[in-house]
Amino acid sequence: MREHDAAAARAGAILTIDLDAVRANYRLLRERGAAGGAACAAVLKADAYGLGMERVAAALVNEGCRSFFVAHLDEGIRLRQLVPEDCTIYVMHGAMPGAARDCFQHDLAPVLNDPGQVAEWRALAHGLGRVLPAALQVDTGMSRMGLAPADLARLRQDPEWLQGLRPQLVMSHLACADEPAHPLNDLQRRRFEQVRALFPGVPASLANSSGVFLGGAWHFHLLRPGCALYGINPQPGHANPLAQAVSLAARVVQLRTVAAGDIVGYGARYVAPGERRIATIAIGYADGWLRALTGHSQAFVDGVAVPFAGTVSMDSITLDVTGIDEARIAPGRTVDLLCAQQTVDDVAGQAGTIGYEVLTRLGARFHRQYLGD
């Protein structure tokens, strides 16, 4: 047996990543911006939202993507080894104090978020005797990251504040893009237009995944989708136009019969209402399958839903499989947790969270296999 097959056979759970779906999602997003002349970047932070930066980056490079965003400097250093030299990698947190030279040495473009980052990047440029590229982020209403209006006003009083810097992107981030009717979307766009006027000729970027679907007025020059690449619905409450990029199956460890009144799982939260068949599967909250799903979720056996019975444990979940063909749920067989019947967004709703959290929590103990690699 090949090592890959052997690893899959002994794994407690198998996570399948469909790179063809990621590529198709990128093409759909790129096409939405192309009509207005916007290019499409890709956000690969958090190990490409848990799907694996190496494989996802290669797939997107092959689709023609040449602009990437990560959150941390070390993510950028890792990504630089995986993509061609002509790719631009933006580090959204900028460089931490004292780390600007590392950013430069690895050919990364910091996103400058506050006057301190601007000053340190400018000082490095002066010390090197060269002009250094960077992105500038401005806060248009989210109050999280970016130069505040007062910061920008103070910096612009210094006629040399950008000396040594070459702004190659001006950007901001939408707070409520997944709520198209929210008034903050239009307010942020108008504020961003005002800031853009201070940087004539510099490309601009405002649209995150949900922002792509707000319309061309929010597209500017560069789209920055993240979650949408991986199949999360950017328009909650509407049909998802994107392909699902992940599926997850867990193996049955044990199958048993419990009698009426028997307790299943921690905390005695499940008491069998009658004789039930209980299957224990090899996945739990240590694998990112949230404990909050206790009592709210299910798995699927050949498309048939089987509810959770008892508390989600660290390494296992118990299912009520009464009435399911015994051969289909024998130890070693698999049940589906992410599949056509239950998407990442569905699971997020059951857990009272968002798809981003479900996706990025998917654990390291899974055996991972890639389609379309």
C-alpha cells in the first residue's frame, strides 16, 4: 500500500480540499471585477484559511493571480518561497517594531497602519538610500486598523512624510459588507473616495469577499477576497454562488447499543429515550469541531442525517445511528460532516458563529487529500 493510502487508512478523519473549486471561485470573483477594470488578489492568511497555503498558492498562481495578502510577517516569508518573484505579497499587519528590515529582505510590501509604522519604514528607506514600496491603510469607519483621519492629517503636515516611500496601494476595510443595505457601506465608500484624492495615480482597494458583491462602485482597482475563495457564502441569506472547497469525513471507532435511560457522554446531557444504536466517531473539539455544536448538529450516512447524541468531546463525538444499516457504520467506515448536505456555513449557523471560524479551526490531525492538485 502506498504511504498516502496507508496514512488515509489509519486516520481518524479525512479532510478533502478541492483545488478545482478554489480556482473556479477565483475565476468567478475575478470576472466580477474585470468589467470595471479591477484585478483580483487572494488572501492566504491563516494557512489559506486552513486549507494549506502551499497547495492553494500554487493553484491560484496557475490561475494568474499575482497579488496576495497575509496577516503576519512570517506568513509572508513563507509565502515568498512558494510564489514567483513577480508576485506582490502584502503583509496586512505591517511589520512589528524592529522588524521592518525583515520585511524588506524578503521582498514583502508592508501595509502601513499607523504613524509609527510609516516612520519606521521611511527610516529604513533613508538608511538604505532607496525608495521602498508599501501599501497605506486608512480607517474609514471600522476603528480597527489603519491610519485614522487625525493621523493622516498630522502626517500630511510634514511635506516629507512620504519621502523614501512609494505607495503602491491605498486600502481600507469594510465592516458590514455582508449586509448590503447597511448604511456604513456607502459611508465608508464615500470616505474612501475622499482619501483616494490625496493619492492621485495610486491604485486603490476596498472590496473584501462580501464587498465584491456590493457592486462596481466598491471595486476600485484591486479586489481582496479571502473567505469567498474557499466557498464561504459572501451573501448570507442568499444562494451561495461559490463552489464548496472542503469536505470532511470521520471514521467510526465503536458501535454499541444503549438501553432506555442510559447516559451518553460528558455531563449526562443525553439520556437515551429508548433502545438506541450509538456510533462513536474519531473527531472532536481538538480537531476544531466546536463543542458548541453539542445538541445542535449532525453527521450524514449516505445522505441520511444522524444527530449528535451527547457532548462533543476532545477526540470523539457520539451519534444516534438507530435504523442505519449496520454494515454502513461498522468500525472503520466513515460518516460525513462537511458535504453536499451540510456546508461550512451550515455548521457555523449550528454553532452560533461564522464560517471563517469553522474553516480556520479545522485541525492538524486530519489526513488531508487534495483534488485537482
